[in-house]
Amino acid sequence: MQRSTQFLALMGWSRMQMKLSELQGKLVLGDKHGNALWLNERECSIQRRNQKVVEEAPSIFLDPETRRAMGEQAVALARAVKYSSAGTVEFLVDSQKNFYFLEMNTRLQVEHPVTECITGLDLVQEMIRVAKGYPLRHKQADIPINGWAIECRVYAEDPYKSFGLPSIGRLSQYEEPLYLPGVRVDSGIQPGSDISIYYDPMISKLISYGSNRTEALERMEAALDNYVIRGVTHNIALLREVINHRRFVEGDINTKFLSDVYPDGFKGHKLNKTEKQQLMAIASSLYLSFQLRAQRFEENSRLPILKPKIINWDLSIKMGDEIHSVMASNSGSTFCVEVDGSKLNVTSEWNLASPLLSVNIDGTQRIVQCLSRDAGGRMSIQFLGTVYKVHILTELAAKLNKFMLEKIAEDTSSILRSPMPGVVVAVSVKPGDMVSEGQEICVIEAMKMQNSMGAGKTGKVKSVHCKAGDTVGEGDLLVELE
């Protein structure tokens, strides 16, 4: 996008003066016999740090006339340079549907599966045929737009840090949602694979296909909810929020979408009242399911346990700074949970060994993941894509809990820790130097990106714990201020 910014500056425009949509293609296919055709466009405007996050085909923004004009120009360019292979001619489009050539990538792009979905062509096969010297098997009239396809780039990244700083680790558990209709996953990993600092942090390309855009979006939402990734931080929460955002659904998108929608950074899904009650009802039901399982003995118990058909509990749930009183009862596989004056019936098979839990809440189906829990009632639950931390106690335990001492949070304004694993490229300060708030202290490189680390406050450098060339992990101490 740096080239595009320079181009617009030369034309006397700025990004503030026009809405920019980046269309990564027309995808073109040419052979060694002078034939060439265009394979429709891909919309790639959702980006962070000039890298794509969500792509789709076709573009919701283009009309047939603009689509044809762009395609004809892309083919003219391919023929002019006698191009023989698959390639992508990139354009920028303004709000008036004027389009401008950006560059040509002489290869397949990451998002080529969405083109394959709507055209029915195997682009890798076509490239191999062309390289072998065969003529193209298709004419322009044979290239359709059938349905709609969306691709989300699933990264090992923390979306809460600059929309995605790299994460490393081993995939302790990994399940792709390939069993869902209209879902495709392109990946090269499996459970136990390592995500290291030496390669791009992309885990997979997640593609959904439907007869129209609405169906493709619904299938993508289901795919994201059913994707199991454990061991590394990932960007599922951001992807799910983007595809469900009103502006994206309406097609009101541009290259500044993320910074416009989340000016203060991504914070995760903001629960409305109903969703918050659903989450608390699910968390309560999960907590009680674990408690009931712990009460059962395999085979014959030496201690007979008399259980009534309906059991009642009084619970306290803490979410963030809020504390809620909950009353719950159990009948078979259904829990009746009363929270904030509303009664919710939560039903599931309660297979606590499964990473995915399908839950029915008064007719609304939800897929949740219980990522962690401990004996103290703390649970991390992935709900609507975002991970929420809840603390569940009995009413008696909650009353006693206020007497427990809380751990004092570390003052991070005087220290600089690495927000990600990587290699120190440069250190700009030494002990005794005075620095101002925000001043660059060092640069960390991870997964092909350099990240500038700034001071949290104005002060004197007390000590420096790294040097250029050092490999650091997430949370490692870099610099201390007095």
C-alpha cells in the first residue's frame, strides 16, 4: 500500500479525500499461444499493516460494467507483456468506481481459493497446463460467477495488540471445521506443529462458499466458531467481529476499515444484555456439570449418594468488575438458570471431554469452547469468537472470598517488556540516558515485521537487558527506567 499512497500523492489526492477499495485482481490467465482471459475480481480491502485479513469474490462494490472494463484492461496488460501463467493485476478503486492500476503480481495469491470457488476452475492445474505449453481450455464467455466465496486468514497473532502481533508456540490441539458444508481449509499444519519466529504466522486460509454473500457469511461464522486452535494466540475473535460488523455486511468497506471501526484498537466482542445473560447461563451450567461429574463414582460406590431429581444452587459470577447472583436448578441434561431476573433453559449433551460444546439456550444454538478452568471456579470460555474470563463461586465462598488478599499489579510504566517473541534489531538507549514518553527504545523483528518499542513514561534509563541480535520471548524484560 506504500506504492498506492505515493501514487495518490502524485495525483493530488490523499486517503482522507477519497474512499479507497483495493481489489486484488483481476486474476488473469494467459498461455503461450496469445490467449488470455480474466477470472473476475477479489475484494481485499480489509487490511492491517498493509496485509490482507479478509478477502472475498466477487466484490460487492463493482457493477458488471466496471468489472468488464477492469478485466479487459488486465487482459490487455497480460497480452502486451506476453504473459503466460496465472497472475494478479491489482487496482485501486475510489468511491465513484474509477479504478487505477497498482501493480501486477506474476503468481497466484494467497486468496486464489475464492476465485476457484466462484469460477469452478482449478487454478494450479491451469498453471501447470500453461507451463507445459498447452493452450487455454476456456474462453472468456465460459468464466462464470457462481455464488460467493469469503476467505479469512487465520493467524497465530494477538489481535488485541495492533490488530495482530505474532504469537509462537506448539499447537497442543488443532481441529479444522472441514465437516461443515461449504467450508474449505488450506493449511500445512497438524496437532503438535510449532509456530516459530522464523516464518509467517499464518495458520491457514479458511474459506466459505455459498449461493450468495449472506450464506457465505453465515457459513464463515459457523466455521470460525467450530475452529479449535489451542497452544497459540490466534485472531479468530477479530475475524468473527469483522464479518459480522454492520459496515462489512452492508459492503461499506475500504482500506482503513479496521482503524475506522476500532480507533482505540480491537477490544473483542462487546456483549449486549441478552448475550451476557446467555454467557453467564452457559458458564453456570458448565460449572455445575463439572461439579456433578466430580460427585460420581465409577462402578459401585462404597458411600451411597442420595440425589433428588432436581438440585438447586445459589451461585455468584464475576465478569470483569461486575458480580451477578445466579440461581440454578438441574433436571436431566437441562439447567434452568435465573440471572438478572431472566430465566434461561440451557440444554446440551455436556460432553466435557470435547473441545467444542453445542448448547441450546431457549431455542438459540451456540457453539462454545471451555479453554481452561481451575479448582477455584475460574473459567475461560470462547463465546461468539471472543474469550471471556468468568469466576464462579457458591454464595458462601463468594462471601468469604472478599477476605482474600489480591495480588498487586506490576507497575509497567517503568519497565519495557517484549510484547512478542522475536529478535532485537536495534537498541537506541543506554543506562543514564533521558527518554521521553513514546520515544523509541528498541526495535524487535518477528515474522518478517519490525516493531518499534517506545518508553511508557519520561524518565532516566536505569538498565538495559538486551542488545542487538538477542532472541527474546514474549514478556522478557528489555529496559528499566528509574
